[in-house]
Amino acid sequence: MKDFAHVNATSFDEAAALLAKDNAAVIAGGTDIIYSMKGMNTPNLPDTLVNIKTIADADYIKEEGGFIKIGALAKLTAIAKSSVVKSKATALAEAAELVASPELRNMGTIGGNICQKPRCIYYRNEFNNFPCARKVKGGTCYAITGVHRYHSIFGGVGGCMAVCPSDTAVALVALKAKIVTTKKTWEAADFFKVPNKEFGTARGEQINALDLDEIVKEIQVPVTSAKSTYKKWAFRKAIDFPQVSVAVVKDGNSAEIALGGVYNEPKAFSGVNCADPAKAGDECLAKATGMNTPRADGQADRYSNTYKIQIAKVMVKRAIGSL
Ligand SMILES: Cc1cc2nc3c(=O)[nH]c(=O)nc-3n(C[C@H](O)[C@H](O)[C@H](O)COP(=O)(O)OP(=O)(O)OC[C@H]3O[C@@H](n4cnc5c(N)ncnc54)[C@H](O)[C@@H]3O)c2cc1C
Ligand code: SF4
């Protein structure tokens, strides 16, 4: 375990000021960041953890001004069970319900869920045994020639093939949510752009474009008459990240679709004609290639992830069909 100082913050501004001053990071539920501190999987770990659970009234869920507003400290369980989220932003409630296990959903916050680190097996390997491009300047991507069955089927920014691991991120992109931070209000699709120019630093390890001293305060989901759903396919039924997931927001025959588990960020498709659900699935996956790295001995790639393409097509078809 890496040694660290622990500071309780009483406001988001105070927490952001602490981040700007020290080599510090936020701790919310701690279900992801403590894993990294224990595993010492990257050389870019913080020296100080700034606890934001001590900030009062930051876990609300309310409907206001045409939005469902969710405080960054709202627990995933609360979002999954919220009647307003279930009825007016169904995809988000379903995504929250499918994260990990009840214990992790009881501890894990929505802010932490959309700021968790990549789940690539090489990135997560303890003691930085695989100093890959994401963690170390000049590092390589071990997944390209190694195990890549869980990785991107749409290529990767900066040569990193890790997928966005967050379930709720996918729903938020399809729902066209806004993310309010201590610095600005982001469109979800912009928020989840991976900062590839900073690979090899703490910021480049993020699954989003936040500055290191920027903190998520609130999620805003617009309330519309469109229906939505989130479906997830994983090898295990529980406590597993999505190999493929899909969020669909359907208004008549037009749909906003986001795919998870297939690219560095939620892969978004806007204004998809969903009159024929199977065709919509084919359209979303038309540019997917998967990874098929020839083995040195000329044998087929046993770690290919091209299996995801057909699964994703069927998931899109079924998700549209369910609405
Ligand atoms: C066994 C296991 C299974 C899991 N399965 C899934 C899964 O299926 N789907 C899924 O989506 N996730 C999964 N997770 C990942 C994760 O634990 C949860 O997503 C959880 O929501 C993280 O929230 P937290 O509050 O515990 O975050 P923390 O661990 O406290 O923080 C995570 C990261 O976010 C940063 N952070 C936290 N809050 C903020 C904020 N408000 N603003 C800016 N940065 C912030 C922290 O600095 C840290 O880098 C799993 C984790 C484990 C251990
Ligand atoms: S996919 Fe990304 S995180 Fe994984 S080994 Fe390659 S560069 Fe590192």
C-alpha cells in the first residue's frame, strides 16, 4: 500500500484548492482508488487523498428546471432505486443497478463511477509490472500483442486499446447529460474524451478530460418524453465489467445510442433510424474491426475480440426492441 495523507474537505471549493496545491486526488466511496493505492499499479499515485464524503448535502437526487439533478456523492444504489430516475432516465437507473455488486453500489458514488481508472488487465497489474503507454512516457501497449479479448473494437486513441469501464458513463452519453464540475459544465460526450496527449502522467490515466484539480459536483439529465434503456453483456452475471453494453434513448423512430466496452470512451451514434432494430445494430457496428493480431507462430489470434461485434449488433437490436 502506498502511504498517503488523508484530509477531510467541507466544500468542493476547499477540496479543489487542496488538489491544486498537493499531489492529491479525491476519495469518494473509495472502491476504486483504494484498489490502486493497495496495488501500487502506477507510478503516478497521489500522496494525499482528499475525502469529499465530508461535504454536506452532496448526495441529492431531485427534479428541477427540466433536469434530474444528481449530487456527485449520490450512491449508485440510491440512483438505481430512485423513482424519478427509474421513470424519467430509465437507462441511468438500469446502468447503476448493473454496476458490480450490492456492496459496491452501496459504497460507490456516481462521481467516482465516471472518474474511475481504466480496467485493462495490464494497467491494473500490481507494482507497475507492465509500465504501459497509459502510465509511463514512452511505454508500449501490452494489449496489442498480448491479451486483448476485453479491449476496443474501434481502435484506440494514442495507441491505448483500453475501453471505458463505467456503466453509467454510457447511459449519460446517450441521455445527453451535463456534468457540472468546480470549473465548468461539460456535455457528457466531451467529458469522456480521453486526454491522450498526456498519456504517461496521472491526467493521461483518466477516462475523462477533467483537469487534475477539477471535481465533479453534479450530474444533470434532461427530462424528455423519450424512452430509454441500458443493457449489459458480461462473462459473469454479477460483479463484472461490461464486455459490451448499450444505452438507447428512443424518440419515435429516432434513437441516441451509446455503446460501452467497445472503445476508449462511450461510442455514441446520434439520430439512428431505429424502425428496423437489426439494421440499426448493423449501422452502429459498420466501422468496428476488432483486434486480430497475428501470432508469431502463424496460428490464429486466440485473444481476438472480434466476437464483440456480433454481440453488440444483437444488443442494439434487443435494446431497441425492448422500448
Ligand atoms: C470488484 C469491482 C467490480 C466493479 N464493477 C464495476 C462495474 O461493473 N461497472 C462499473 O461501472 N464500475 C465497476 N467498478 C468500479 C467502481 O468501484 C465503481 O464504479 C464505483 O462507482 C466507484 O465510485 P467510488 O465513489 O467508490 O470512487 P472512488 O474509488 O472514491 O474514486 C474513484 C476515482 O474517481 C475519482 N473521483 C471520485 N469522485 C470524484 C469526483 N466527484 N470528482 C472527481 N473525481 C472523483 C477519485 O479520485 C478516483 O480516481 C467495480 C469495482 C470493483 C472493485
Ligand atoms: S490498452 Fe491502454 S492501459 Fe492497457 S496496456 Fe495498452 S496502453 Fe496500457
